[in-house]
Amino acid sequence: MQLTDEQRRIVDHDTGPAIVYAVAGAGKSTTLAHRVQRLVTVHGVDPARILICSFSRETVGDIRQKIENLGVHGTQCLTFNALGRRIVQKTVGAGHWQPFDEKDIEHKPAQLAMKALIELGRRQGKNFATLDLNPEDLQTWISICKGNLRYAHLGKADLPPEGLKSATQAAHPDNAHYLEAYRIYEELRQNTRSLTFDDQLLLGWEALVRFPDIRAWLTGAYDYVLIDEYQDVNLVQVQLADILTERHRNYMAIGDDDQCIYEWRGAAVRFILDFGQRYNAVEYTISDNFRCPAEATLLAGKVIAANTDRHPKDLVSQKGFGGNVLLKGFASDGDVAKHLVEAYRAHLAKGGTPKQAIVLVRSYAQTPAIEARLIQEGLPYRVIGSQRFYERPEVRTLFTYLSFARQERDMAKGLGKPSEQYTRRFADIIRTPNRFVTNDWIQRIRDQSLMQQESIPALIERGFYEVPNEGARKRLLRFVQVIRALQTRLEANAADTLFWLVTELEYLDYLQKAAGVAELGEERCKNVRALVQYARSRGKVADFLEHIRLLHVEENEADASLPALHIMSIHRAKGLQWPLVFVPSCADDQLPASAENQEEERRLLYVAMTRTQQELHLLYAPQDKLCRFLDHAGAAEVLTHADMIRRSLAKPEGNFTADDAINVALGLRLYPLGRYMDVWWQPQPSQIRAINQQLHLALKRQPDALLQVERFKTQLAELEAAQPAREEALSCWRSLERRLLLFRERPLNVVLHAEPPPGDFAGTTFLFALKGDKVQVRLAADGKVIGWVDAKNSRFPVDQIACWEWVEGVPPVSGQRISASRRSLFLRLQPVKSPDLEIGAAAPRPEPLPFAVQYLASSQFNEDLARLQGALEAAARRQVSAQPTPVV
């Protein structure tokens, strides 16, 4: 197996800092493995003094295996967290810190978050459930804080000056309870000497900035450091790696800035983009993609090129053409789901398996229509990273409101009594949004309702309060008002009722405020909006609830052991690949999901598009709302070009034409196809001959194209030369219009040659022509001359007429038309209605030349022709020597 030239340059890098920008599907881990092999076998480096860091155990294991397959054993391949843990353990062993409890390290954050909330509630004299936050969100927020050196109590951290340059004080933008809970979390952790997953890195970094001996130990432990997926690093990882390599800077970072999609979690694209300047590093690029067909890479490359905060690089398909990218809009999300399921069925019918296909969504709020269709079709599926849409807590709460209101209505009609299910539903909704009542109060009113067989809203209405303050009483009465109003809306359209309920509860504001991270809050809000939209065509509330119940029943009856189609977020898909990829998130209100970070949203689309190994479906609804990233990239045109190039390259010798040669040459101009054709393209000898022949024929058409272009330029020049005269004429015409309007009541005298006909020219139109120093008057109908303009006796200022061909005369509708002597005619002047030429208008511009003619006549064609001929020569040489096998 041979490396590519790009990979070989990276492998051959000896010492000093280096940054590698590697596109999606570039075979990064293989390149790292070969560099380690060279360091060991050529430079004699001890494998144990080479450290490779990445994020997941799977990635680290894959890199380790590839290194061992090359005959090198003992290389230190660690996750960042494993490295941090080693530093903490070394610090404990050196006596700087007391031992930590390292048991169940990955689950400790959840346990501590729950305990912190309980303690926060106790300190405030409340049940923790009355606080506007939940343990999962708190845990996520604290994790992000620790990964970015945001301390609960920076003033009490007692960091040395070096540490204070990077560390900051944590703060939540909307909910002060988060910081309070974070501080309690830290008290509990320190009191129990717990080491959490996030503290492995934070404490590891602290040890390095606090204790010189630990710093000396770590900086002396490794001679070479290689960091994989550098675009995903957060601040603590950046700072830790900086200290780790400060002694030698034999530091190579490898990643893809175009795949930086975790900025909301603390990653920052500037970390990788600024690496070269920070360390004066050598820069390398891997542009080869070994995963995707060219149809996908051409479009993905065009999309991501619009980002300004990126390292410029091409995305080159090693596979070449032969894939299938479908860009299609639909009337509704239901139609998108129908297409997706039909295409998935076709995939299965052709022998494909569920694990070879994936549905990637920007937000899990985009899954309802797809899930419903899969359930109805009896196709097993799994949502990876979330519940099914009807099981998500923020959605389930709204179902519970509807069901509780329906039970209230039925009880008011004498159709039921309070039950355990009824009171449990009340307990589920009374705190969402939070009404700040205690568990004890909720249990007592539930018991009272069951004991007296009376509805809970009725109990509240007649004074069952016993709540701590007036605010709680008002909130409970407001709750009752909402339930009573909801009862009256149960026969309305389900979507309208849900929209009303969400608005009345101020539910979206509540979800956003209660979330630890804005991204999580917005995801929940989207789920709610998606539910309302999904209910739009599902009838009344009762019909909708029954529909959801049946979906639940059908899904529960499905065989969980059967292979299933996976649905996951784009965030979870990074690093993975499938032969068939569906992206039903290509509407402009889905991608971008927000206006705040357009470049990261574009990177998300890029990641989704580069997961495919063969077939990619980019779907959107409605049809006029294509994602702006695809729209601005001219996606439809790019795919049309890609198909034309594919067809041309696939033609056998006898069918390849000069137009195909021009098409391929143009492809080299418009898209990054040069490297593919120079390195990876493998045409048959007969194709090489055919293309060379047609290139010469295309070149023979260039003189004719040049002649057409020259003629076109001449026509344009003539038009431009006539433009001043046209503008002057237009100015005169407008001036005449103004004068005709100004003097419209002043008649023009015409001296007649003969007696006027019966009717005195009523309804007749007259035209004028300048003959010497006189103006001739004739009938518009047949051109017969009937007299001359009497300039001397006309009340109309004849000298104001610049061009008599632009006016016409008509007898006045009322008043005198003929003089008493019957020798003069009085006319009213007006602009001609149908002049032979539009006054001041330019002659029609010639039709633009076909793009192919313009291209053929340009110097660019000759340049591209030379490039294509060079690619043909390279392909011929590769047929003589063995083609290098791509290393992935």
C-alpha cells in the first residue's frame, strides 16, 4: 500500500510544529500511523515517547491498531481525558493532593448534579423540583464550564498568575440558579474528593500550572505529540497540549476546520485556524476524500467555500463520478417523509440493509413526520440520541395537558370521576411551567381529590390553597383559568388548540430559560413547534390524541430485535459514513437553525453531505424554501454540471464528441477536478485516444467561436455608439410631451386645399411632415394631403414642435372645427400613438452567445485544454506503472 503525495509530505515531517488541514474522509488516522512508523523506524524514536491524543476510545483504538499493523508497538495512544487522569494520579502520587474517589467516574457528574439541586432547594427552603432547572441541563452546563476553564468561584480557586490568564468566572445568562448549583456541586465534589469525567482535564491542567515538578514530569515524558480532530478541542485541551509540548514543540495537530460543529459546547474554529501563527507551524493539506463520489464532493466543496473563517482547500473525490445526489423539494414534510420511506424501501429491495442507510437531521424536531411514516409502513427505526418524538418530555407535557382537560370536561358532564391516573396527570403538569408549589402540597390536593371525588381545579377554585405566598395562589388560579379555557377548545383543530396552549403557558420562554445551554433550550422549543405543525392535518384534539396512542401501540408491538433504520442528528454523525444518506433538513427554516452562527450552520450541512459513500438525498419542504446555503451555492446547477461531466467521462470511444471534450475542460475550470484527473482518474486507453482526438476537433472550432464573439462585440459597440443620439431624442420627446400637455387647449390652424367633406373631418386623425419651410398635413388613413399648417394664425406655439413626425392632430370633440369661411381646420395636437420606432429606445440587443461559444473563444479554454491534455498524459503514464492504492 502506498501513500499519496499529500500524505507522504506529512509522514516525512521531522521535527517542529505542524498543522494538517485534512478534508472529510481523508484517511487521517492512517496518515498518523505511518508518521509514527517513520519516526520509529527511520529516526529511532522510542514508541513510548510518542503520544497520540484524540477524543473517543474508538478513535484512539483505531489509531493504535493501525500503528500496530505497521509493526510498531508501545505508542502512547490516549484520549484527552485519560491523559488528564494520568496527570491527576501523578499529582496525588507526588503528595500534592489527597487521593480522589475515582469510582464510577463517568456517572459521578449526574449524581453530583442531582445532589446539588436538592441542596440548593434545601438552602432556599424549597423542593428542588420547584427550581427552573433540571439535573441533566445542569450537568451539561457545568461540563461546558469546566471544559472552558470557567470556575464556579474563580476568586476562591487560588490559581497562580499563569492560570488566571486563561480561567474565567462562570455565569449563566438567564438563570442565576445555575451558578448557585455549580458552586454547591463543587462543594460536594471537594468534600467527597470525587473525580468526575470533566475534572480529569480541569484538574490535570491545574496541576500543570500549580506544581513545577508535575509540569517537568509531563513535558519530559514525550518527544512527539500528535493531536487528532483538533477542530473539536476546547480551551482546557488547548492549554494542556500547549504546556505538554512547550519543551520541544514537536507538535502536530490534525483536523478539519470545516467540520468544527461544537462551538456551542466550547470548541472554537479559531483554535485550529490560529495554530500555524501561534506556533509558527508548517502547514499541510490533505484534499483527497476517499469516501464520497464526486457528485457529492463538488457540491459540498461549493457550499463550504462560502465560509470566510476557514482554511482554503479543495475537496477532491478519489472515487470519481458514479454516485447519486438528489436535490428535491416537496409540498410538505409529509411528502418528504413519503419520498424518504419509498427510497429506503427501494434500497432494501435491491439487497441493501438498514445499517447501510441513515437519516440525518439538524434537529430532532424534524423527525415526527418521518417517524409516523415509518411506523405506518411497518419499518423498524431507532432515534439515536433522543426519544421518539411523542416521548420527548416537552411534547409529552402538552399531551398530558390535553388529556387532563379532556378528563375535566368529561367529569363536568358526569362521565367520570377523579382517578389515580387523573391526579397523576395533574402532578405531571402543575410544575411545567413551574408554579412553585411543594411536593407535599401536590400530594395533599391529589389525596383530597380522590377522597372527595372532586376535580382538582374545583378544589383550587373554592379555596384549597395552603400555599406559602400570594404569588403561588395567583399562579394556581391562572392554571385553573388555562384548564377551563382549554376545555372549551377540545373540539377545535388540534394544531390551533396546541398553539393556543403553548402561547397561554408562555411555554417556549419557559423551556428556553430553564435550559442550561441555549442550544438545548432551542431544541426543545423546536420539538414543540414541530408538534404543532404535525398536528395541523390530524383533526380535532381527540382525533390527534388517538393518532398518537395508535403510533405508540404500533411501535410497542414492533419487533425490537429486527434491524432498524437509524435517525440521528448531524452532530452525532461526524466521523461516520453510510452508502445511503438522507438529509431531510434542507429547508431554509431548518438549516440554518438560527441566524447567530451561520458559518457553523454551513459546516453542519457540509458534515451531513460528506457522510455518503454512494447516494445522498437532500430534501426540503416547501418547494420554495431551499436552504440558503444550497441556494447560494447554485446547487441545482452544480449537480447538472456534475451529471454532464459524469456522462461525458463515461462515454466509450465512438460516442465521445468535441462537445464532451469542451464539457470536461470546463469542469476543470469550474470545479477542483484537476487533482482527481491528475492522480486518480483511470480512463481506458481507448478513452484517452478519443478524448485527445476530440480535443483537437474542439480546438478547430475555436476560430469560428472567435469570429462569433468578434461580431457580437461589434454589434454591442455600434449600439453603444448610437446611445448619445438615442438619449438626445428621448430628451426631446419628453420635452415635447410636456409642451403638448401645457398647450393642449390651444388649437393648430390648418389651411385647407379644398372644401371639407361632409361631417367636417369628425373622428379623423391627421399626420404631419416638414416640407421645406412648410408643414404638410395629410390624412392618417390614406396619406392624402389636405393642407398646410398656418403657423401665423395658430394659437398653438408651432415653434415648440421639435419633430412633426412625433405628433398627430385630431379635431376637437366639442367647439369649432372649421372656420366660418370653411377654408381652415382647427386641430388639437397629441403624441403619436404608434410611432414606427419607440422614441429614444435602443435597437434590440443581440442575443447573448451560448456559454460554450464564449468559453471556446476564451484564453481559459486553451489553459484548460492544456490541463486536460496533461491529465491524459498522466493517466497514460499510470497505465504503464502501477496505480498507487489509496490508503484510508
